[in-house]
Amino acid sequence: MEPTEIVEVDPGDEISCDGGKTYGHPRVYLSAGEDGRADCYYCGRRFQVRMANANQAGGKHQGAA
């Protein structure tokens, strides 16, 4: 299923979804998988954890040590 919306979150942020004004539903708390994604099972919004250091060092991605 394609996500209805993609919301970027910072590493370490708590991920919760209430559907917003468009998809309103009870607030649920989600955990990101190893791929950095969490999909809301009510409304289909996808939460994507931003990659650390992705825009540093001249645009080159620096992997975790």
C-alpha cells in the first residue's frame, strides 16, 4: 500500500499519529523499523526518520561508524 503522506521525523523523536485534520483517528504510538520507517495502521501515513549527517560534508552521505 502506498503511503497517504510521508512525514519526516528527527532521530530519537517519539512517533505518534492522530491522523491530523484530514484522517482524524485515535492517537497511536509507532516504532520505526530498522529501515527507519513506521506506517500508521489507521490512516496509512508513513513516518520516515531523517538520516543523520545526510546533508553534511558536501552532500555526501556519511554512514554510521
